[in-house]
Amino acid sequence: MVSKVLSPATVSLHADEAFRTDQAISPPICQSVNYLAEGPEDFARKAVEPHNDMFYGRHGNPTAKRLAKIVADLEGAEAGLVLSSGMGAMTTAILTFVAQGDHIVAQDGHYSSISNFLRNVLTRYGVETSFVDQTKPEAFAAAIRPNTKLILIETPVNPLATLTDLKAMAKVAKAADVLTICDNTFASPINQKPLSFGIDLVVHSATKYIGGHHDLLAGIVVGSQAHLDAIWDTSMDLGPIGAPFDAWLAMRGLRTLKARMDIHNANAMKIATFLEGHTAVADVYYPGLTSHPQHALAKRQMTGFGGMVTFDLKDGYDAGIAFISRLRLCLNAPSLGGVETLVVQPAVMFRARLTDEQIRAQGVTLGMIRMSVGIEDVGDLIEDIEQALNRT
């Protein structure tokens, strides 16, 4: 694989050289849904061959296949598959490896839609999930049953940038012969490579750092060829196939991923340090800070600490509302991982359906702010944050 001999920045630009058959520097978008067969035998072969991108759009697409190759190389994987969203990638992967009567062990902090899927959807089909403290590998080991098929992890995870020990989790899973799936979206393949620690499958919401421009919706899963063939087979039945144009946008984003992540990492570290010293801020949650309770683990398994900074304002809910309303550069919008800095106050979303006590039970304080730090000049960002904090 290219990634074993070239740096990530080079892999992002050259891992797909074998696809450059038309001399075009910028990859073309292949929008065709169906393709000619050379005869009955060729038709029959293409109809059943996994990942065939020259038969019908649900089977595969040349643009998406090219994107999957680059991400797989970045993660050190044999194969990859592009799907319609991060949720599409994760749910398709999960459904590939569980059936009625099976059991999953998951960490108690996951992307909320994944938690809802495990609790509210899979239970209807006889698949049970045990949720455990992600900071305790022994809790995962203790939760494993004879019918456990999957361990699901996500690291770092919302909202406190809590980490899961990848090497320890791989050891637990291998001892029990259980498959592991890791959501690596928050870290990106630049900052963290779960497969190198023994994890089996890695999922990304390509909507976030891989795309990087808030203009596409896609998901990617990478791992061994055998596992990806099985996931492809499930995707054929479920249909969450990635669109060619979104795949092309994600591939364009990948070309600058390393450069963008370097800026995200540096900007977030400077902002987290600034916030830690501000009198209006009670706590800052960022793996790069020595004050983070898992900073040592972050240094062992991450090469950069990402662009997500979460902090608590001392004066609570109203202070958060005032802070966001006074920002000039930082934008109040959902999602993360793009070039612009985005901020949200989680309690604002939760208050529509939860009491304040229930919100706190989710690990969210009323004055908590989540910031997806972009690639603007960090001095300008800090100036904007400072003026908003000083007037709350």
C-alpha cells in the first residue's frame, strides 16, 4: 500500500494514481448509473462481483471507488467503501455483522444518532447492546457475552473529548474473538489510525474533516477486503450508496486534508490554552491540554489533537447565549470539521426535549460551548472569542 512508504500529505494526492487513465489532473466525475456489458458472460460476472464500478450505480461508482482507495491508504487498510453518510456507513457496517439474538458492547458516549440506533432500532430486531464506560477497557471485557459479535467505539467523542484506549480495546476484542468498529471522525486519518492499534474497521463521516468545506454528505468505512466485501453485500440490499458528486467533493477535500488538519490542530491548541486562562471559563476539554484527564493516552495514540474544543462558562446558560450572540467570526451552526469555525451550545438543543437535570445527566452543562475550530487566522479568532467573553 502507498501509505507504508509515503507521508499522509503525499498519499492524499497520489494514492489514486492508478485511476488516472485519461491524463486529467483533476479527477473527472462519473455520473453514469449503468454501463455496457461486452456480452452475457461479462454481464453475469459484473452482476455479482463485489465493488464492481462498471455495472450499475448501486454496485459501485468509479469516482467513489477512487475516493475509497485514498482513505483506505491513509488509514492503512486493504479496502474501503463510500456510502451516503457517516450514519449510513456505521449502520450498514453494524448490520453486516449482527443478527437476531446477537449482542453488542458499546461505549456509553457515542454520536447521538448511533446511540439511538442501538437503543431504539436494533432492539426491535432482537439485537441487544450493553453500554459501558469508555475509559475502562475492563468494563468492555466484563460486558462480553458468548453471543457478543461487535465492540463499537468512538474516540475522541462528544462533548468532553473523552478517549477510548485503542490498543487496549483491540486486545480485549481479540481475546474474545469479537469484531471492533471505531468511528474516527473527530480525529481524522491524519491524527489517528485505529487499524494500526489492532482495530478491525474504521468509519468516517466524510462530511466533516475529509470533505472539510460544509458542502457534502458522505460516509466511508475501511478495513480488510473480506470485511468490506461483506459490508458491500449489505449495502446492496439496504441501498445507502454514496453519490458521485459528493464523492468527488470529498476527494477534492482530501487533497488538502493534511494541510488543513495542521491548521485545525494548531489553532485549536492555541484557543484551548487561551480559554483555560480566561476568568469567565470554568473548564476546557481538549486532549492536547496537559489538564485533560487522558492527555497521556492522547499522546500515545494521536499525532495531533484535532479541531474540537469544548468549554464551560462559569455563569451558565444565559452566559452561553450571550457569548454566541456576540461572536462576529465564529458561526452558530451545527456539524464540525470545516474550514469555518462553528460554535453550538448543546443545552439550547437539548432544552427543547429535556429538563435541566436530564441535560446534566448527559454530561452536558448549561453553559457548555462546543467549538469546531476552523482554519482562519488564529489571532483573529482569539480576538473574536475574547471580545465575546468579556461582554457576557
